[in-house]
Amino acid sequence: MNAAWNAVIGLEVHCQLATASKLFCACRNAFGEPPNTLVCPLCTGQPGALPVLNREALELGLRAALALGCEVAARSKFDRKHYFYCDLPKGYQISQYDQPLCSGGGLTLATGKRVRLKRIHLEEDAGKAIHDRGQVTLVDLNRAGVPLIECVSEPDISTPAEAHEYLSALKEILQFAGVSECDMEKGSLRCDVNVSVHRAGTPLGTKVELKNLNSFAHVVAALEYEIRRQIEAYESGEPSRAPVQETRLFDVQRGETRTMRAKEDAHDYRYFPDPDLPPFHVTREHLERARAHLPELPAARRKRYTDTLGLCEYDAGVMTSSRALADYFEATLRFSSSAKDVANWLGNEVLALFKDPSSGVRAVDELTFKPFDLAQLIELADSGKTNRAGARTILRAMCSTPKAPRELLRDLGLEQIEDTAQLERWCREVLAGSERIVAEVRGGNEKALGALIGPVMKLSGGKAKPQAVRDLLGRLIAERGSAG
Ligand SMILES: [Zn+2]
């Protein structure tokens, strides 16, 4: 019997560095500006323009290297990688060929499996060609010259799920380290995949490259399709179907990959050292500065949240799902005594706001209220000044007004009702019309009581405390039982 098929997967992740300016000129590094407004003679490829290395890009590259445990090369250089395309007016991209910024390093998946990195190098981005405008292709060079790091993994990944986990972990680290926004919608994180299949104990199959995958879901779908395609091709036994070394594109609509071009080898690019850029030396000083700016990484934060703050693993994971959320969590903690409550409110109510378009906020950086306000709101709810539903209404209001939670509590009339005589009147009113449920409760079905709480809450305009209503209903039913 034949051994099972194994997939061998390596990932190349291109990640835009969060610098103020481009890699070799002073043009601004920004997304969403009108086309061709962030350009100069250098990044449009005019003859005679000279590149100068942006020190901030180097520092962010070093920070990535340190965060991922790579070994930084003492001497590194830039090379020209030649190819012709309309979004690359110089006819070459400045990249690093045989002396990259760093090598080694890697990250560990939840299963304990280590995915090693081969290298990380610095390079400039190309411009953007826009093909979907009828008969013409438009070229926008705002992106040309934006600094990238390319993180190349060893082919240590075996399944699409592992690829997804690796990408999530890599993105998390680069985001937390402040290296990149890693925003796939803005194209600041892009992924190429190498994949081959072979039977255990037999030589590796032919490697196929899948290019320009711009979401993690696409990486998974493209890999699933491509692994199946390669296995079927080998199993068919037809030489004409055997996978060839090529670059394929993933067709998102059809969920399949198709040939884009024969894969280039390195010699097709005619790499040679860029004569305008001398080799550079990474000094101890460079490294120390990068190390000093390396913040606490997500795994370390998660550990601190569980060990020191007493959060459960799940909440610690949610709070570190982005650096912005983790920072907001810690800022709110400065005004609140309960880490669990803050995690609960952020993880449930605030994240729910982001999923609801009518809230007008989609991310932490769009929140108009401050951590102090959130802490105040949590305090109102915890002290029983309003119930959970009331606090939720106040939270929504806080998204569109600068008023303090306490003011909104009053303005919206959401103070929790403490008048027990009034509560009792409402409870009796509901009990009077619910003989069947009352009988069920008396018969021992405690759960039936739940059906009575809603109507009382409704009579109170949502201002009663659900637990108080439950207690009161229970008592009234018990009293009626003993009376009758
Ligand atoms: Zn420029």
C-alpha cells in the first residue's frame, strides 16, 4: 500500500513597514491619497535620481528581526531585481539577494510545532496597476518605493490550517511590535505560497507558487484546492498532468488556481548589487535602539494577563487580539479595580459595537470615548445604578456624544428602579395573568419562572434589576402557595 500524501508548504509574506516616508526618498508613505500625488523623481524612476536609505525603515526591519528571534547580519546590501512591468518604471526593484538583513528565527504554533524563518529582507514596493477600467490600464505610483520586509519561511508547514495559524501569529507579532499595520484591506500584508506534495518517504514533488493572496481565507482556500489538484495529477499517472514548476493565480470567484506564468529562477532577474547604495553595517547601536523600542509581545502579554491579572486564557486571548485593544484594556484598567469586568465589557459589549454598522465605530481607534469613560460606565453597572441593558444603551450613546456616562444615565432615564413597592405591583400584575406558569413553578419547574421575568421587565421599561424581579416573583409565588 502507498504511504499517505504529505503537503510541503512555505510562505513568503510581504509586509509594508509603518514608516513616515518611503524606503529611499522623502515621499510620504500613506494609503488612500489621490493617485500619483506621493511621488518624486526617484520613485517614478527618473534617470539620475539617487536613493538614500531611510533609517526608520532599517530600524523597523531590525525590530521585526528581534521580535522573531532572527540573527541580524553585520553586513548587508541592496541588489537590483530586474523585470519589466508598467508599475515599475525603473525596470528593476531594489531588494536584497544574497546578503539579507537577517536569517533564522521563527515562531511556534499552538501545537508546539516550530515554523522556522529562512530570512527577512528589506525591499521597496512597486506601484499599482489598475486594470478594471475598460480599455486602459491606470498606473498609480504612490506605493512605488514604500518599504517592505519579506519574511520567507522554511517549508515547515504541512496543512492549510497551519498556514493560517502561522500567518495570524506573524501578523500579531509584527503589529504589536509596531513594525506594520498588517492591514490586508490596505494591501499592507500580502502573501505568496509555495506548495508541493509527496508521499512520505519519497522525494519532494515539484514546487508550485501561488501569488498575491490577499486574505488569510484565500490562502487556506487556494492551498486546499492546489493540494487536491497536485495529488489528483500524480495519482492519475498521466505525465502530461504532472505539476510543473510555475506560478499560479487563485481565482477567488471560481475557487481554483490557474497558470499565470512559468516560474522565474533567480537568474531570470539578473540580480546585481545596486551601485547607488553602498553595503550597510548594522552596528551594536542600531540593534540596541531597535531593542529599546521593542514593546511587550502578545504571548508575553497574554501570560501576564492570566498570571498577574487573573484573566482566563480565553479573555487574555481576546484582549491581545490586537495591540490597539490590548492598549485600551490596560488604559481602562488604570481607572478600574476589576480586570475581569473590563475584559468582559471590552470583549463582549465593545467588540459587539464594531460588528454593528449602526454604531458608527468599527475599530478601537475609532472609539470617541476614553478609557476613563468606559471605566465609569462599568462602575455604574457594577454598583447597580443601572442594569446591564441600561449600561449597554449608555455605551451606544457614548459612541455619538461626548457626554459622561453618569450624565447619560440621567438624560436617558436609565436609573435602575429601587422602589420595591412599585416592583411588587408589577410582579403581581404579571402573576395574575399567568396562572398556568405559576402552577408549573409550584409543581417544581423552577425554569418556568424565566417566562415571567420578561413581562415584568417590560412593565418597568427595562429599568428593573432582573435578579430582584426573579427573587420577588419567587417569593410571591411561594407566599401564594402557602396561602392557598
Ligand atoms: Zn519619492
